Amino acid sequence: MNSLNAMFPLLTLIVGALLVLILEVSIKRENKTYLAFISIIFLMICGFFCVQSWGKDFSYFNNHLYLDNFALFFSIVLIITTILVTLISMKYLSLQNTNVGEYYALLLLALSGMLIMVSSSDLIVIFLGLEVLSMSSYTLAGLKRDDQKSSEAALKYFLLGSFASAFLVYGLALLYGVSNSTSIAVIIDHFKTESSLSFMAFAGLGLVIVGFGFKIAVVPFHMWTPDVYQGAPTPITAFFSIGPKAVGFAVLVRLLYPFWHVAYDSEVIFSLLWIISALTMIIGNLIALRQTNIKRMLAYSSIAHAGYLMVAILSQDTSSLMFYFVVYLFMNIGAFAAVIALGKKDKEYLELDDYAGIGFKYPWIGATFAVFLFSLAGFPPTGGFLAKFYVFSAAVREGLVSLVIIGVLASLVSVYYYLRIIVYMYMREPTHEVDINLENPALFLVLFLCLYGVLQLGIFPGNILLIIKQAVSSIAFL
Amino acid sequence: MVPTSYFIILSAILFVLGAFAFFVKRDLITQFLCIEVMLSAANLAFIAFAKSASSLDGQIIVIFIITVAAAEAAVGLAIILLVYRQKKTIKSEDMNLMKG
Amino acid sequence: MTDIFWIIPLIPGLSSLILVIFGTKLPKKYISIQACAAVFASFVVSVISFIGLKQIPHEAYPLIKNLYPWIQSGDFKAALSFQFDPLTAVMALVVTGVGFIIHVYSIGYMAKDKSYARFFQNMNLFTFSMLILVMGSNLVLMFVGWEGVGLCSYLLIGFWFEKHSAANAGKKAFIVNRIGDAGFILGILFIFIYVGSVEFRAINEAIGGGHITQSIATLIALLLFVGAVGKSAQIPLYVWLPDAMEGPTPVSALIHAATMVTAGVYMVARMNLLYTLSGTAANIVALVGAITAFYAATMALTQNDIKRVLAYSTISQLGYMFIGCGVGAYAAGIFHLYTHAFFKSLLFLSAGSVMHALSGELNMQKMGGLKKYLPRTFPVFLIGAIAISGVPFLSGFFSKDAILTSAFANGNYLVWALGIATVVLTAFYMFRLIFLTFFGQERLDPEVKKHLHESPPVMTIPLQILAFFSIVAGYVGLPLVFGKKLNLFGHFLEPVIKVSHEAHLNLSTECLLILFSVAVALFGIYLAYIFYIKKPQTPHNLVAKFPTLYKLLYNKYYVDEIYNATIVQPMIKGSEFVYDNFDLKVIDGTLNGSAKTTGFFGKFFSYFQTGLIKDYALIFLLGVILLLGYLLF
Amino acid sequence: MAHFLFFLLAIVCIGAVVAMIFSKNQAYNALFIILLFVCLAGLFGLLNAPFIAVIQIIVYAGGIMVLFLFVIMMIDLQEGIPPERKRWTIGLSFLIAGVLIIELLFALKGFLFPAQAATAGSPGSPTDLGRLLFTKYLYPFEITSVLIIVALVGAMILVKKKDSD
């Protein structure tokens, strides 16, 4: 009975997805928003079950299902992400000619893949969860079926994603060859002492890092990101920029946290990730400087943020990583919501020129967007400042001074392109008419919630930090 | 009996050949086939390792991987079809609407 | 009554917030009253706190008010807490006092602007940020204010963003300040590494306890100084300040006098133990200050834009403040900051009044003879000019002198010499400005002349108040000649500035120095007089006014020529050369260059982003083999 | 005998992939890969995994590859697409492949030398596999069902015609 309890969140999602699918075929209605509400109800129930399990440390099915507070924390973050994404999609779908009810089902299924990943400590389960997530992601990226860019995004994501997972599988094979198991704990045990199989173990671990590096989009495995982010429907881009990244990092934490403690030679992996992190911060920010398409720019910005998050991985400070994700969730979804707000029937305004004068024409959208951009750039008193601050100060404590210097300089560069949007919004005369559809209450709700989140986390972060502390202290990682 | 290491070498060769082919082939379907080759190479490695450790876990994992390959095939081919309907081509070079 | 100081910054912050939310719906009158009242209320609280501070024993300094434990991560703590000690008190009084007068002045100046609410909301925000900066009890909060003033300056300089040059000036200010900020952040980082805290109290304890070696102190001090150089517009990061003139004049006054540029000086004074410990860093501060003071003064000589002259003079005066801090006379540096706030805001606001009268005309060559049209602006302008020139018994004299005497006493003769040279130049260009604007022939456009009018009382009364303070403000810090007791200012600051190498000169030397600098200042004024009053085009005027002087000068006409050929022309040429080559090419070039370099790398990296799956796979594979190679070999 | 069989199958496997690289007809490519999969099934048999060998033939060769052939027939391109011809690309890809294989073999060397003596374990009987699948691997097995739903739904919405069409 207890194992069933532990599976409640997952089961809720799957039942919700199936219900949405069934309703979609059985009830023919032009307006699909009722499906969105159904899926939000299920998401809330799922969140309720997650909160219920808080602090209980379920572990079932040979640790294949491992619901500690760490997993639950990420689950809740991901559920909130999905709720917000569902809300911003409602109007978007009918406006942008993507009106398929299965959309919501696929979102729920993608979320279930992510929950599988964060709440397991066995690599084969994590791999299967990853594939559930990937399959739904590929489909979601291509859902604007009339749009060549959308299909191309799906294609690129799919081909490169499968390519990357082939490397991941081979890495799993090598790790299996070393340890005869796929459980993280057992695998990490084999790094304790040097043996004839050490090279194989390290190569296997390296390939696994490649596989997840692809998902979290770190240099040099980031090439797909801008194209996919640009082509995918905008709410889905928002989803991609948070969901897969969050689970990727959660898995890396699960994998590397024990690794740092037991491995006889963790130095080599450490310096490898150091290089990756530095490259990601530098290259992501530099290329973002020259982008004129907002979605593409946000894609490069999300690459850069993956670099900052890698710093948190390296400093082994899980709480700063988790805090960063909570903030990142609100500011990034908020930014994408503002981008979505600037759209009307069959038209999205995505070029920088479209943003000229928006700040005065639509003061509320402009002002909230500006707050999100300030937060992404790391200005006080927004959450983005604190998040960056925690990550970098933790890194300094661990002695990663040069990496922090790179990070600080890179984020100073980033201020330029974030502020450029604000400059366009407030300091440029519009070159052409931009009119938008304002009948979108769900979207404005999301804008408001994200604004609240960003400011609350920036000014009064106390409560959420307390929760994170609980989550971190309970990480036993077997 | 054939030593297990022979199988492992073969799997490594097949894996690299698959990656190599993914890089040199220019049509989407064959590139996708190359990924299947790489997955199969990993399967071979799993089974060989399982044999050398006399355990069955490797074989179970292979069953999962085959399932994943099937799922990927379904979604992947659907995406390729979708692209083909729009562009009337499956040349991978023609997929360059977005760059920079 | 002393524990209410923490509401000082919050009042303008709240007011700004109200204006942000309801700004567009409120009537103009209400907006201006609220904005001014908020700053005035802050000022009143500052005064109350100041009086309270004087009544408690020095051991209780600084007063600290913890509002909220803002950041806690591990052993790192940064609380949202304000502190109040003599240094803060001085800064808070200057910011709110001068800020209030500028706010009042703006009511008249901005009366016809369409973005009235936006203006006052930004001005309040600016004051708020500056108060956060000076009252924060730790470096992180100071950094918040630091970024805040940077942002507000960006918004206000680019206030008339329809003007292309204004938008660009805003951008320039922003980019240059970023470079400084980079140094500042790294400085905070290193302090955290070596001290383990960012609270000023803890930092001072660590320095006092000898936990920081001299070389580390130098490193940190220099990094922080990079931030100060950016914010306080010193060489080489001063370029943004002259362009910042593109904003409305009250903004310039606020930036130059009360907020923003003084942040760097404040920071150095706040960290005085660090600079004293380092020694090297302090010398560099003094040298940078001296060179900037001189260099900026030479540039001011040839400018024809009235606000630009004032801008270069601000840079130059900030140089003085850094000289003061660099030679260990922190109190003198802050003293100059305090007097400068009065006469510089006075000068700017009077310049604004002139502009206002002339429908926005800024070119001095198109003014002249305005004395009779602007009977209320002229005298206050003159007082400002006299005060900045260092003429005795006005405020600028006392503070400038304190700095130069300290520099001399510390044996920094080069710095002292540059300072003295700057005195001549300052007097010269300030009076050139006065003479070209208010005296001489009228060179006004007829169209402009038609609308010529004196500004309304809401603008001139603030000017008169500032003029009053420009005269008397210096008497709180009399030189040692008058006895140690009378240097109230330095005495008041003593608890904060613990180690100060007070000038140990004997009285006669000090008197000589003072007399010398006075003589030098007067010489500068005289020089300006020769060149700009005594011109053949306006003989009658001059003869009528100064008959004896005129005769004297007239007879020395060829001397005039010689002066012109030997001193003025080379000076003008030299400063033009410096301006054209160094300022425009080297410094702007470096800035543009760094932007270009990052742009180039961005272009280089995005070259690989071809959009082709194959190339993506290639990069991916390269990544894999490099990664595996790194792991295995 | 086993050695002979192994080398025969190995050579056919590699040959099939190489042939696929050179061929420009997608239908042939798919057939080559089917050949590869059949040979792999043989190798699985040699490795005491008869059940997997059967699955390999039924699911992979029989199911997945038939799907490929279907799609290839639907696409029906007149002219084939030859592999990359640019010289530097070919050179680079050989280089990368060479380095990668060296790295993999280097990583595996602890396993390869000394050559692992093959242990004659009992073949994995379907019963044993089934028991394992429904006990130890129950949870991942359940997850595959989610995976299949996702694949089904995904493939369906991507290719189905629009309601309005």
C-alpha cells in the first residue's frame, strides 16, 4: 500500500494525461481551455501529494523510486513550472493556430518523465524517465505544424537528442561493465579505489555527463539550443528552458554529490566541469550579445545561466543551486510570458525592433518585463541578484575564485543585452505598428505571479531558504 | 568459447562507425538509422558485460533499450514525415532556417 | 530620538514607489509637493539624528539598525541594516539637504515637461539609492545603492531619450560605470574571502586586528578604487561625466553635487583603514586625484558649453577630494565634498537658470552682458565662482586649503604642485565663464533675446539659499591657524577616521602656504580678467567700470599679446590636443575597442552556429573526444 | 566453430554498416541495417542470450525496420543522396572516428587485457528474465508503458491531418 502511496504523484499525472486524451477525442469542441483547467487540477493534486510526502523519505522498488525531500523539492518546482506553462499556453494555442488538446496531455507526460528522473537513484530508471521527457519534448517542439521553423526545431532536437542519448547509453554500458549494476550508489562505490577498470569507469561517467550536458545545454553540447528555442512554440520554449535543465542538474547532483566524497581521483572530473562551466558562461553571453531575435537571445541567456548553475555544482553547494532554480523559474517564465503577451492572431512579435516604445504603449507589460530582465541580469533587489550572489559566494567559500571572477565578468557582459531590450522598450521610437491581443487573463495572472515571485525571493527569501535547508539536510543519497 | 572482450571490441567499433556515419551521411532517415546502430552497439556491450559477470541484469536493460529505440523510431519518423511534407526534401543540409 | 535614522532613506523610496504606481494619474502640483516633501522629511530626520548623534558618547558609534536578515548563506551574512555615524551623518545631510533644494528648483525648471511624474519619481529614487549607499552598514547594501545610483543616472541622463545624443550619453555612463563596478564587485569578493564578512565593523576590526597583510590590503583597496574611479569620474573612466550633461540640469546638479559622483569619495573615506594600511594604494589614490584635477582643469579652459565647463570642473574638484583621501586627510576630503556640494549645485542650478532664460542656449560665445537681464542669477553665480576658485572667506577656500596643506605636510610635493597649478586654472576658467556670460558685449541671437527673462522665484530662491551656504559652509572647519579647537568638522569626523596624519606644519609655514594659494587663485582670476573683459570690442563698458585698470591694461596691450602667445595659446593648443587625441581617440577608442572585441568573439562563436545538424554533430563529437581525452590521458 | 561464427558475424556487421555509408539509396540502407540486426541477434545467441536474440529479430528487425521501410516508401525520393564528398569533411570525420575508437579501446583496456575468460553461465531463460522483469525491474517496466503512450500520442498528433483539412 505504501509503495502505491509513493507513486501517487506520478499516477495522478498519468491519469490526468489519459483523461485529457480521452476527452479530446470524445468531446469535439473548438475551445480547448477546459482541457487546460483539467490538467491544472491534476497538477495541483499531484503537487498536493508531493507536499504530503514531504519529510517521509519513501524508498521503494530497490530504490528505483526514491522520494526524499530533494526529489520532492524539484518535483514541486517542476509542477509549478508546468502549471505556469499551461496557463500561458491557453490563449497562445488558439492564437497561433496550434489548437490541439493533446498538448496538455503531452505536458503532463513530460512532467511525469521529469518526476521519474528526479525521484530515482538508479541510472536505468533515470534514462527511461529522460526518454519519456525527450519524446514528449520532441513532439511539443513540433506542434506548430504549419510552421516550418517549428518542425525544423523538432527535427534538430530529435536527431541531436537521440544522438546524445546514444552516447548516454554507451556510457551506461561502460558503467554497468565496471560495477555490474546501474544503481548510482553501487557505481560510485567503484570509484573508491583505483583498479584496472578505472579508465572504463571514468569514460563511462564522462559519457553520462555528455548525455546530461546535452539536456542542460552546456558548451560544447549546447548547439541545438538556440535553434530549438527559436522554432518551438513560445510556451514550450519557456518549458524547455526550465524543466529539462532542472532535472539535468538534479541528476548531476545525485550523481556527483556522493562522487566528490568517495572518489579517489575526483580532481579530473572537477577540472573538466570547471572548464565546461567557464566556457558556457563566456560563450553563452558573448553570442547572446549579437542576437536580435528575443527568443534566440533568451536561448543563449539560458545557456549562460546553465554555466552559473555549473558553478553551483562545482562548489557542491546544493542549496544555492536549488534557490537559483526557484528564482530562475519565476524570472524566465515571466520573461517568456511577456514575450507571449506581445502577440495577436497568427502573429508573434519576436524581433528587437518590435519592442521599440512598448514600455509606453503597454506600460504594465513593459514594466514587468523590465523587472524580469533586471532579475536575469542580476540587479538587486530582484531574486536574480540573490540567486547569483548565493551561487558565487558559495563558490568563493570553496575557493573557486578564478571561476567566480569569470562568472562575474561574464554576467557584467550579459547586462548589456538584457538592458538593450529595456532601452528599446523605453528609449526608442516605434518603427512600425505593434498591436496585441490583450484578452488574456491567464497570461496576466502568470505575469503577476512571476513578478511577485521574483520580488519576494529577492527581498524576503527567508522562508524558501528554510525549506531548501530542510531539503538539503535530508539528502542522504543512500 | 569466444572471449567476451572480442564482443566488446566489436561493440566499440560499431558504435564509432555509427557516429562516423551520422556525421558523413546526408539524409535524415539514414542519419536516424545510424543512431539505431549506435544503440545496438550499446546493447551488444550490455549483453557482453552481463555474460562476463554471469548476471541477467544486462539483458533486462537491453529489453528496455529496445523499447526506447522503438519509441524513438515512432516519434522520429513522424517528425521526419512532418518535415518532408513541408519541404519535400529530407536532405539534412536543407534544414537551416535558423542559425547564428 | 537617535534610533529613527533608519527611516531617512525609506521616505524618498516610498515616495518614488507611490509615483511609480500612481504617477500618471496625479496632478503635477501634487507630484512636486510630494516629491519635495519626502526629501525634506528625510532632511529633517537627518538633522534630528545628527543632533542625537552628537549627544551620545563616541564609544557608541556607529549606531546600527538591523531591519531584516536579508542574505544568509552558510557563514555569509548580509543584513538589511543601516548605520549612522558622523561620516554617514555628513553624507545624509548633504544628500538630503542639497537634494531637497534641487528638488524644489526642479519644480520650476521642469514645469513644462511632459514626463513630470517620471522625472520626480526618478529623482526620488536617485536620492533613495544614494541614501542606501551611504547608510548601508555593509558592503553588499552599499553595492545595492551603488548599482541603484548607476541605474538612476542612466535613466535620468537619458531622460530626454528622444534626443539621440541623450540616449547615447546614458549608455556611455552605463557602460563606463560597469567597468568600475566590475572592480568594485571583485573588491567585495576579496574582502569576503579574507575577512569573512562584509560588515564595515567587522572589516575594520579585521584590519585593526592585523588579520590582513599589506599586499592583500593593497589589492583590495585598488580593486575598490577602480569602482570609485568609475563612479567618481577619475582618469581614465571620467568620459561619461561631460556627456552626462545631456540630462536635465537639475539632474546634473544632483549627480555632480549631492549624489553619484561623491559615492567614490565616500567609499574611500569609509574604507580609510584599508587605504591607510596599504599605503601604496593611498599614494595611487592621491596621484590619480592630482593628475585628474589638473588634467580636467586644462580641458575646462577651452570648452564653450557652459555645462561642460562645469562638468570638467567637477571632475577636477573630485580629484581634490581624492588627493585629500590619498594623503591621509580623509576629513579634509569629506570636508571638500561637503562644501563642493553647495557651490557646485549652486553653479549648476544657476547655469540652468541662465539656460532657462536663454531658451536652452548653452554656448558661452552666444551670451555676454547678461548681468543686467539676470539680476538675481548673476550674484549667486558669482558667489559660486568665487567659492570654487578658492578666494578666502568663502567655503571652497577652507576645504581646498585643508587638502593642499595636508598634501604639503605629507611631503607629497608633486601632488601639491599639481594642486596649486589646478587652483590657477580653476580660477581662470571659472572667471572666463563669468566674464563671457555676464560681462562684455551681447552676442545673443535676436530670437533668443526676445524671450529673455529672469527665472521664477521657485528657481531663484533655492539659488539664494545655496549661495548663502556656499559662503558660510566653510566656517565649520577652520584651518589650524585659528587653533585646533575650531576645526569642528574634522573633530566631528574623528571617531570614524581614526588614523589621520594631521598636518604637522608650524604656523608660519601654514600661513605661507595659505597666502600662496590665495595669491595663486587671485592671479588666475586676474588672468581671466585680462583676456576676457579687456577686449577692444567693449572698451566703453570697461572704461566706465574700471577706468584705472583699463588704462593699465590698455597700455600693456603687447603684454597681452605675449601672454596670449606664450601662455594662453600653448595652453589652449595643448588642451585641445589632449582633448582631441587623448580623450577622443585613446579613451573612447579603448571603450569602443573593448566593445568591439567582445562583439568580435560573439561573431566568431556564432560562426559555428550554422544551423546545420551535421556541424552541430561535429562540435558535439569534438566535445566528446576532447572530454574523453581529458579524462583518460 | 564459435570463433568462426563470431568472426563471420562480426565481419558481416561491420560490412553492413560500411555498405550503408557508401550506398545512397535509403531503402538499401534500411536493408543493410536489417542485416546488421540479424547478425547482432546471432551474436546475442553466442553470448547466451537467446531470448534477447529473438526479441532483436522480432522487434528490431521485424518491427522497427519495417516502420522505416514504410516511411521510406512514403517519401519516395527520385534520386538518392550520396554521402559527404567534401575532402576536409571526410578527413576530419576519419580523424574524429580514429581518435574516438582509440579512446574507447583505451578506456576498455582494463577489461580487454588479459582477455576475459568466457564463463559458461546458463543461458538467460525467458522464465528467469520474466521473473526478474516483474520483481526487481518492475518499476522501470511500468515506466516503459508511459514511454509507449508518449510515443504513440506524439507520433499521432505530428502526422495526423488537421481537423479542418
